[in-house]
Amino acid sequence: MRFHLDYLLALPGVSVETCTQVEGKIFLGLSILSEGIVCHHCNNHTEKLHQNRPILVRDLSVFACPVYLKSHDQQFGHILGESGSERAVF
């Protein structure tokens, strides 16, 4: 069933881990598949997680039920330059 929800949601790099219905609302628990990100300042790949906050986003309704996407807002960061005086957070 998870494959079908991944296909219907069609978000690249995201997988549906859970699907629950509570009081007429549908909640899809999402998982980010990528382990890291490429820095837009220096084009280096980093996996150092700076911040990870849960978020809840309202999506289009399905079968007259409101749908919410539960995920994590991930921010990555690393030190820029040889001096280590600048920090990039993205």
C-alpha cells in the first residue's frame, strides 16, 4: 500500500511511512529519503544536520476528508572556508 501512496503523492525523495485517520482527518507520515544535501554556497555535500523540527502541512482533501502531511523540516549546516569563521545553514 505504501508504494501506491508514494506514487499518488509524487514528491521526489519522499516516502509515505504511515497513513492514519483520526476524527475524519487523514494524516500521512512522510520520511525524507536523502541522507544529506549539496550546499548552494560551495557545492560540497554535507550530512551534518543543524536542526530538525516536526511540521504539519495541510494538503488537498481526499474523499471529503482533510489531509495533513507530517514531516520534519531539516536544516543542514557546515563550516565555510579554511578559516572556519563562516557557517552555512540551509
